[in-house]
Amino acid sequence: MQPLQPTTPVQENVVGAEASPALEMSFAPAVWRLIIDDQPRSGAANMAMDQALAEAAASGEEPPTLRFYRWQPPAVSLGRHQPITDVDAEVVEQLGYEIVRRPTGGRAILHTDELTYAVTAAAGEERVSGPLMDAYLRLSNALLAGLQRVGLRADKAAGDVRAGPNVSAACFEVPSAYEITANGRKLIGSAQSRRAGYVLQHGSLPLVGDIGRLVDVLALPAEERVHLRAELVGRACTLAEALGAAEDDPSLDFKYVAQAIIEGFSDLLNLNFKAAQPSAAELRRTAELIREQYANSEWLAHR
């Protein structure tokens, strides 16, 4: 495993009307909580945990948190308002996957062989305050700084990039504003939710594997599936592909990549991190949200 490399500051490239002309990137030092889940969780548990941490931050009971996690079994997550009919539930079951609905927007993602990050904070925290796209850009720059530490010179989509009306059900088909790309292909897909006094942003970084696997579970005619798979493989990539690394390369290890991103957040956003675990109250709220929302068939079917 190669040591993490130092990085140069990520340059501002604010494009589009929704970002402030002079985005503040100088912050007073702060301490955030760091949670790295050692054991993968189900899709419902992961989404419930993200919301529970965000609610605790909004109430002031807990500090802002950067969380890294994985999924077991693999899960297809739908955007908050995406029709469940976009996926083939029978194929999902045959493959041993789950279906879960995110509290954030966007399109379907297959969560397997990946690192997922989540940022949860009170809406007034200066690193996520202000217009949505300003917060999104700050966090994207921190992600970029982290990826530089694993040897990747990544980039981000321009601020005026938006998914068009004819975009498919697959989240990774095209990048949206400020999402992370490598060699012109989408690498990290992120989404943000703002409600009840909190900001929750989470995102998926595929580490290894076939980026086109998502297409297998979409409810599409066979010929459309073949076409979309080719499109997806051409427009998105894993970190292994972006680095040109073998899939067993230690630099693709979940905790190694997480540490690189932690350092990117620390340097770019002037943060110190305190390792911790969710509080007892957050775990109780997580269990409640699993039962009442994320594992509830009505929420899953909701559009």
C-alpha cells in the first residue's frame, strides 16, 4: 500500500448562476465527529442512520459528522421521488440484492464494492450553509482533495451541468453539477437533502467491479438494456479504472480511501476529526426509522 500523498489546494471553478460569485473557502477551525462503520449494514439501516445523525446534528445533540459505510447485502437505492417501477424487483431478488429508497433525490444506484460517505450537519454550519450549490461545491472540492491523496487527478462537472429530461433511471449515466469525474467519466455520485434544520449529503464511490451491473436490475427491454450498459460503461467508472489499478491493489482498500478523503476534508475545510460511534439515542432513532420508514413497504412504493 502506498503512503497517502500530499496535495496542492483544489482551485475554485465556480460555474453557473446557482453558485455564489465568490465562494468562501476559509473557515474557522472546527471539530467534527468521524464514524467509520466496520460492519456493512442493510440499505434500510444505512439510510435510517444517515437521517438519525442529521436529526441529532440539527437538534444540537451531536456535532456535524463525516461517516463512511458499506452495504450488505448489495442494495439498489432509488431517489426519493423515483418510481419503483424503474427497477425489476424480480431480478433484484434473484441476484440477492435489496431495494431501498433514499431520503435524497437522484436516480438508481447499485451499492456494492464501494465506499459511501455521508456528511450530516446543522443547516447553520458554515461549511454547508448558504445556497445548496455553494455547499455542494465546498464538499466536492474536499472530495477532490482526498482523491488526490490516492494518486488520482480528478475533476468536477461544471456548475451549470444538469441531467436532462431524457436521462435514464441510472444515476451514474451522467454527472450533475460539481459531481466528481475522472478522465471525463463520472466517478462519485452525490445527493443532498435539506429539511428539519439539517443538511444531509451522501454519495457513492465505486471502488472496483463492473460499473454496468446496475443496468441488469432496471426494468428495460433487452435491447435497451444492452444500449444503456454500453452508455453507462462509457460515461462512468470505478476508482480502479480511474487509477488504472488492479482490483486487488491495496490503495483501493475501503479504509485507505476513507483516510484519504478524511485528510482532504481536514485540509480544505479546516477540520479536526474525533473518532466516535453513534450515540444510544441515534441508534434508537435509527431503529425507529427502519421500522416506520425505510423498511416500510409504503415508503418504498412512494413516489
